[in-house]
Amino acid sequence: LSSPSGLTHESHKKDVEQVYLRCSEGSIEWMYPTGALIVNLRPNTSPASYKHLTVCIKPFKDSAGANIYLEKTGELKLLVRDGDRSPSKVYCFGYDQGGLFIEATPQQDISRKITGFQYELMSKGMASDLHTVSAPCRPCSDTEVLLAVCTSDFVIRGSIQDVTNMAEEQESIIHVGVNKLYRQKSKVFQLTGESGNWRGQIKTLLECGVRPGDGDFLFTGRMHFGEARLGCAPRFKDFQRMYKEAKDKGLNPCEIGPD
């Protein structure tokens, strides 16, 4: 978490301050923004790998006081306009497309403004999984499911208990009852005190039209800004068939108990 403050140089409203971020994910808050802020992402990886990285930012809900630009060799491209209240919107770009230039907008009272966002760096392949423009709700092929089992941040067998649709965010929250937990990167799925069962929530796009229903599914996906995002989710009986067929042929990319 980085928290620079514009009040430290209020008398120099054209000042440009620089911050350097070494972590692959985190957040930045610019309190009382004046002048401009250059955000330099310098992850602790080889510079040769930079071209394979995607940067995603998610503005805080109440972020205000500055425009956020993508800057490369002096050219600015507007990324997030001050006052844009698109809830839960994520903005992604290739690491080699430039850096972040945040410019304060004229304010009557800067002490009431805080510009802030979360950021994540990830491989371009992972980012495309999360932001598939062409067909985000397309069912996964057998090969994609088997690969997702090996590479996803979470893999569970469970059922859909309920679905909450959020029209403003254009997202759905899937309330999942977990029957078997194969893997999870973060503690999204936890034991509930009342029932003693494992439960958790997974987000997906509203347009995918997920509804509560009978039967078990194999839920896979990735963590994104602290939330579980749905990837491949075949019916569990279909996953068992895929897994057995691949194992019989020696083609399954990794071992996982399908039962």
C-alpha cells in the first residue's frame, strides 16, 4: 500500500511526484491530489519477462480528484476519467504499453478528495482467461477443463445454493456449497459455524445467466482483486468422464482425485 499526499507540496501545484511499486499486487491511495503522480511498477522479476505481463487496475468506489492516464514516451491515453463511477470496472493493459500517469483535476477543496485503486500484475495468458472478450460464457472444451484443474487458483466440487444478480455491476454472485475442496489459493471457501459446511462465493458475468440448479459442478477459476472469478465449470459427472478418458490415454496434464 502506497499513500502519497498532495498536501505536502500544495504550494507547488504543478509538481510531479514519482512512486515505485515492487509488489506484484497491492493498492495505492493518493490523498488530497495536486499536481501529478507517476506510478512506476517495478516487479521483482527479470526485465526480459516484462513483455509477458499485463497490468490491471481497479479504482476504489469513492476514488476522486484525478484522471488516470497510460503514459508512454510522453504520450498520454486517458484510462480512467475523474468522476467515472463504473462500479467494479477493471482496466487492463500490457506492461510494455506504458506506465501510469495520474494528474489531479482542479478542485475547490482538495482535502475532500482521495484517488485510489488496486493493482495486479499477471501473465498475459492469465489475464486473457479473466477478460475473454470474444466468448466469456462459452463452455470449456475437455482439454481446457483438464488444464484448468492444474492451473486454477481454486478447484472445488460443489453445488449452486443461490445466485445474486447485480445489474449495476453487470455481475452475478454464485453462492456455492462445497462438497470437496481440491485446492484454493486464498481462503475464499470456509467452514461456516452454523452448519459446519464449506461455503463460498464466486463471481461471474451477469450475461452468462447462471441460475441455481440441482447437481454438482467442478468449479475452477482465479483470484482477481481478492475475489474468486469463475473459469471452467462443467457438471461434475462430465468432468469425471473427461478425467477418466484422459487418464486411460495417459493424456491428463496433472493428477487429481476425481471422486
